[in-house]
Amino acid sequence: MHFRVEYIDQSTKARAGIIETGHGVIYTPVFMPVGTAGTVKAVHQKELSDDIGAQIILSNTYHLYLRPGCEVIARAGGLHKFINWERPILTDSGGYQVFSLAEIRKITDEGTTFSSHIDGSKHLFTPEIIVDIQRQIGADIIMALDECTPFPCDRKYAEKSVNLTHRWLKRGIERFRQTNDLYGYTQSFFPIVQGSVFPDLRKASANEVIQYETDGFAIGGLSVGEPEEIMYEMTEIVTGILPENKPRYLMGVGTPVNLLEAISRGIDMFDCVIPTRNGRNGMLFTSKGIINIRNQKWKEDYSPVDENGTVFVDQQYSRAYLRHLFISKEILGAQIATLHNLGFFMWLMKEARKKIKEGTFGAWKKHIIHQLSTRL
């Protein structure tokens, strides 16, 4: 994998760059739609690539390991062939899923033991096993096993947790370097910076991970309930330490405003379920603000969901029609809303990149973030 920064906005730390992978080029900043189990819910792969313009998607090691299983994916020739997706894929190591399943897991220095949410069977994830699983899955970018601390947590627990993550990282890096790519293209390994909301722990974690000189770095353990300003503060601390010549990935973030604020602090890559999950529940993001399409006010509104032009894939459908689909519980409503939200997030990243290249990102961000958080 190769990465280069093309432009830097002089009024912020925003960057526009290019990531080259074995499955194509990614222009940053970039948002990765979440395809947890090898599918972005309610969206065909052709729609993702041709209509929405997704450059890369994210899938989850935990879910794919449990179902359909690594052997099934390996026999298909890797995840790209299994799901018929020719562009890059990133896999999350499963650390967050284990964190969210606190009642059915146990963490030790060896790794994390957990019960399957599907059938209750017992499993063990170690740093080495996680590398082996992601090798079999075949994602272009694979993640280190980490512990995602909850919010709030006390400093003593956070320090113990980040030290565990660093010990796991050392073992994961060793396993990664001892093993080979399986499908004829190069896989890249990203460590994850942890440290909860404690600045000194975040600094220590960032300084620890950069010693390994990997192809890129991720920031985890944020957007788990902490105030947004603290999330931005921790992000800025870490990006001030991470190398400028490597991509920076902020995991699990977020809303359109979160994305722009993080871009201004030097983040290049994002993923989040917000556009798809919220879309399925009738919340639509537009350039003028947020729409709850179920509201009565849209019953006879025959204008497009977003009146800012034809940048999204849903322009042939009116607000009134989309509301009718949701009220009638038609599956098509969830599909259109999901496509719309993903299209909007792709548009937002392209606009951010354009403004960075023009040198106007800082002023544009200040202007648009108020609109993006307005409830229409």
C-alpha cells in the first residue's frame, strides 16, 4: 500500500491524499460504508460502486468468522470474490464487537474468550488468531486486536487496558510479519491507538504504535458516549503525533458534522453505521439539514429529498412518496433512504476534498456545519 498527501488546507490540518491498494486507488478523505457481514444492508454491490461511488467498504472479522466462517470465504478465493466486490475492503478486528458484548466475554492477557451471539458456542480471539482470520478473509487493510474501553471508565482501568492493547499489538505485528498474503495482493496492517479520554494515555499510545512503521494507523475507543468536544480533543492530540506520510483512520465516526470536524484535525478515513442504520429508520441527511421522513409535514411535499441538485441517487423520488413508503412499511423505503444517506456521505467527502484542494476548507466547514445539524 502507498499513500501520499496531495494538498493541505492552510487554515486547518485537513488533508487530501491518495491511497493505492491492490484493489484500486482511494481518494481521501474517504468514508467507508459498513458491510458488517459482507453486505451493506439494503444495497447491491453495483449500487455501491456505480451509483453511490463507494471507494472502499468495511466488513467485520467477528461476524464473518462466526458466519459464514473463514473456510467458506477462503474456498471462494477471499472476501472480494465471495461478495463480488472488486474495490478495496478493510476489516475491523472484532475488538469493538467483543467490547459491546461485555456480558458474554472475558479478557485476559492471552486474548478474549467470548460466547457467540448466534448459538452460544465458546471462542477465543488472540492477536495471532485475529491476524490469521483476516489473512483468510483477505481484506486489503486489516486491524490489530485491541480492547475498546467504555465511557466512562476510570484512569486506572484505561491505563491497564491500553497497556494490554500494546502487548497484543506486539504479538499481532509479529504474526503479521511471519505470515504471507494468500490471494496475490498485498495486505496492510493498522495498529489502533487507545487511551480513553486521558490525554497522557492517548499520547503514550500514539508514540507506542508509531514505532512499528506500519502502512497506516487507526484511532479507536472514541464515539462511545463521550462528549463530542472530548472526542475532537483526543483526535487532535493523536494526529499531532502520528506520521504525516501515513493514512489516519478514526474508527466508528460518525455524523456529517463529526466527519468534517475530524477532517479539520487531520483524519483521512472514516466508517460508521449512521448513514445506513438511520436511513432504515427514516432519518435522512441533506445539505440543508436532517429530515425525519415519517413526519406529517412531508405528506404532500413533492420536492426531492435534497433540493441541492442531483448529487444523490434518490432525486427521482419525492419526500411525499418516500414518507408513504415508510408509513406503509414498504422495504423499498429503507432501500431508498439508505442509498440517499450513503450518497450524501460520499458527496460530503468529495466536497471536503474539493475545498481542501481549493484552499477554502476552513471557511466552508464553518458555513456548512450549522446547516448539517439543523432539523428540518
